[in-house]
Amino acid sequence: MNFIIRRIVIAIITVFLVSILCFLAFSVIRGDPATYLAGINASQEQLSALREEMGLNRNIVTRYLDWLSGFVSGRAGVALSFRGEAISTLISQRLPITITLALLSLFFVLLISIPVSLLTVNKKDGVLDGIINFLTAAGLSTPGFFMGMLFIFIFGFGLKLFIPGEYIDYNENFWGFLRCLCFPALAISIPNAAILVKFLRGSLFAELRSEYVTMARSKGAGGLYILRKHVLKNALLPAVTIFAMIIAEVFSGSIIIEQVFTIPGLGRLLISAISSRDYPLIQSLMVYIAFIIIAANTLADIAIMIIDPRIREARDLR
């Protein structure tokens, strides 16, 4: 329990530090929201009056505390590039899209990596093992955005399996919404599945050389029974750590993939804000995305501690 509380506290402190760094970074960048709103033809008096109205003349600590309280309470200000629309509204509209894309991608990662790893576990150095090694290397060396463009040209324009650029809102047709996300999710998941396959196969091969496997075989236990009851469970435990890293990679990869497939999620909103130099929106989005990634890693750490009794015992001994 102490470990869980400590991990949650560390996560909160990390998010707090990220918010400070983001706020400081955008405070020292040349130009401010008042300059953007007033336009290039505004006089110095107009700029000064607008800065006073927006509270930009106050000291940086006061401005940060005001922004932080508004961010936590869901009042993070307005987006300059969206005609003054509330940032919290923009994020709440797009957050379900990015979360669904990430969850679908993670589902595909598991759906691909676990069966592929188990398929060759007893066929090391065979033809199938060589094919899996080649495909794994290809997946590791292919960026997600390039995979997305390949999918558009091959499965979109070539095989006509989906319409490039099509998007169906989840409020209108949820299953149509999921269908639109399948190929983007696959583009994100294949490189990450290759990482998990490489790690999981190595872990499985290491477990198969363990003494308890040799003892189980000497007692007449079958290979499938040993794999299902002992090897797979022990091999999956270290993979949870890699899966936590993949969660962060999936969220960062979705930023580019949303732009490639024109999906109106947080990633595309972030790129749009960067293009418009909408600093308040960029700042809020970066903190939101950091919070999601930190929360996912924290939950993974807690899950590892709960699942693996060896880690629990080590924590108790400290």
C-alpha cells in the first residue's frame, strides 16, 4: 500500500513539474496571446491595454497559479485560433477519440504479439522463426507515420478497403467510428507489436531453459501444459514493463497518425495549435497528454507490483 501511495504522489509531482516547465517555456517565447489577438497593426497602447485586460502584466508566479487553478477546475482559458472557444471544450470533444484510438491500438498490439510469440516458441531456428524475425525487424524499423501512408495507398486507394480521410463521429454511429479507427490503430500497433514480440519471444525462450521446466518435463508434463501453466505467466510478467513503455509510445504516435488519417483527436488539435502558434492551447494539450502518459505508466508500475509476488516481497523487505 505504501508503494502505491508513493507512486501516486510521484506521478502528481511529475505532472506538476511538467506544468511548470510548459508554462515557463511559453512565457519566455517571443510574442504572447495579446500580440496574436491584437494583430500586427495594433499600437503599443492597444497592446498594453489588452495585456492588462488578460492579466499578462502580472508576475509569472501569480499567472501560473491562476492558470493552474483554472486548468484543474476545467477552466484553462480560451483557444486563440478557435475564435475564443474554451480550451476545456475543445479537449473534451477530442479526448474520447484519442483514448479510443489508443485503446484499439493497444488491443491490436496484444492481439498480434502474444499469438505470434507463442507460434514460434517451440520452433526456434526454423523457417517460421526466420520469417518472424524478418517481420519483427521490418516492423521495428518502420515508423508509424510511414506505415500509415502505406496503409492509405495499399488498403485505401489500392484495395478500397476503406475511404482515406473518412471519419464518422462516435455520437452518430459508434461502430462506424470504430471502423474508421481500425487502420490508423493498426498503423500505430504494428511497430509497437514488433517491440513486444521481440521482447516476449526472448523472455519465453529464457523461461523454457529454466530448471523448473526441465523438472516438469522429467515428471511427464506435456509441452503445452508447461507453456500454459508456468512459462507464459512468468514470461508475461517482465513484458508488463515493456507494455507500459508501449502505452506512452502509442499516445505519442497517435499525434502523427491522427494527422495522416485526418482524425480529429488531440494529436491533430495539437498540430493545428502549433501551426497557429496558439500557445495557451498548446500548453494545456501538452499537460493533458503528459498526464495521460504518466497515469498509464503509474498504473503499469502498480500492476507489476500487484501481479509479481517477488516485487511485493522485495518492497516489504525495504
